[in-house]
Amino acid sequence: MSLIVDTNILLRAMIFDHEVESPKAQALLASSEVTISNQTLCEMVWVLRRLYKKSQSDLIAAIRTWMSVKTVVLDRGAVEAGLTFLEAGGDFADGVIEFEGRKLGGDTFATFDKEAASIIRAKGRDCLLLDAN
């Protein structure tokens, strides 16, 4: 059986902040093949950054840890794209969004986010930066 886990399962296992749910989450993850969706990882990064105030290096380490677990299935291309953005000072989700959009046939990333636009352009890819004014 391969389980599709939600963000709460990942966070409970990582943060160990609930005396009942955290051990259950860890046991489940240790005993099963697990599929982690891109949306789940994006939400995990957001929660770790906003709620738990984790640093960029902590976020990168958390993602790389999940990538290294042999029983975890995830979209490696999208996750690597997200990590590339995160490592460049951008948002993990923007990297995943751009990767998935290009995979679906899009060719120009449109955004109000100057940092995301800078990262995309540095890679030689098309980006439309909209002005908020």
C-alpha cells in the first residue's frame, strides 16, 4: 500500500509537537511507502517558514531529507526546481509552479514577484514581470 500523506502528517512527524499524533505520524511514515504531492511540499514549506520560523537552510534540509527516503515517492523534477528557487533566495512554490507550468506547455512565467522574475531570467527563460502600479 502506498499512502498519499497530507501536510499535517509530515509536520507532526518532523516537528513532534503533539504527544498523540506525532508518534502515530512517525510510525506510519516508517512503515509505509509514501507519496508526497507537490502541493503538500509547498504547504509544508509555507507552514515551516511562517508558523515555525524555520530558516532557508532548515527548509532546504527538510525537503532534501524527504527526497532521500527510499520509501518516499515525489516529483523530483518539480522538487528540484523548487529547491533551485529556494537556494537562490526565492520561494519554493514559485519554482514548482514554473516547472509544472512549463511541463504543461506554458513558455512564459508571469508574476508581480521581482525575485521570482530575476531567478527565472537568470536561467535564460522567459518571464513577464507585471508592475503593481
